Amino acid sequence: MRWKNNCTAMNKRERNEDHIPNIDGEGCYIRQLPAPPLTDPSRRWSACLSPNERVFYHQTLSSARRAAKFVTLGPIPRDSLDINLASQYNHSEEIFKGKNDVVLQEETIGQVTFRRLRNTRDLSPEKIIPLKHPLQIGGLQEKASPNSVKLMNTGPHTPLTNPGYSRQTGDGNFFNY
């Protein structure tokens, strides 16, 4: 039975700068791996370490998967037979395929699976704003004055003077709305 992921679109990923790879989809750690000493958050985790300490604390994908503290979950292939059975090749539909097509895996085609091929981390998807109108949460940013002329019903004869006074166009006398 093939493992299928419910994700339809692949999330954007960026390089993982941390010392432990993000392989949570493949299994879990029963104990924590050794962690480097804490540094200033503005600096990289390996900035104050000697080369041999950097090698000790840094885990690659392969070393993290093979660590005794990591337990695999799900259909992780253990040998070449498992890899061949997990391939995309279907003998009843595809006849006379090449040797490389028989063992072609889902990751190679670009489908999303539980395996991670590079030391990357997923970025959270951007929020989709319907009709380009963001919902503003919170109170009013500024309160409009009730005496403002701009709050009046608009029309062709609406004056735009501030305190509500205006001059008549014919004789120039003041009047109040």
C-alpha cells in the first residue's frame, strides 16, 4: 500500500540553518540530540564553536535518521525491494518502460511525500486575502469629527467649508447649514 499525502500544493521551503534537520514527518526523537551551547540570537549557532565541536553538534539528514535516538514511523524503505515497491511504476498500465522508470520515486517526480531530500524547513503559506480587502481587527484608527462637512450627504450643492458656513454665490452673504 502506498502512502499518500493529503497536501495538494507544495509549501515553499528555505534552507534550515539549525543544527538539527527537520524530519518530523519521518519519525520522532525519543531523546534529544546533543545541543550546542546557547549563543546570542543575532549570531549563528556555530559562530563560537571550534571546527570539531561544529562537526559533533551538526546533524545531516542521514546522520539524524540513523541516530539511535530516532524512531521511524510509517513506510520507510529498508532495502531495494521496498524502494522498488514504493516506485511509481505500474506494470499493468505501463509496458516496456526503461530501467530507471521502474524505480522512479514520488519525490523525483515532484509529488509531496513524507521524506525530505534536502535540509530545508517549510515556510508558512501566505494568507490569501479575498477580494484584496484585508479584515482590520481592532478599533478605529482615528475618530472623525461629527462637525466635519465631509460627513454630510454628498450632492452637487454640498459646500466643503469646515464649520458649516458658506457664502452664497450670487451676493456673497454668509449662511449656515
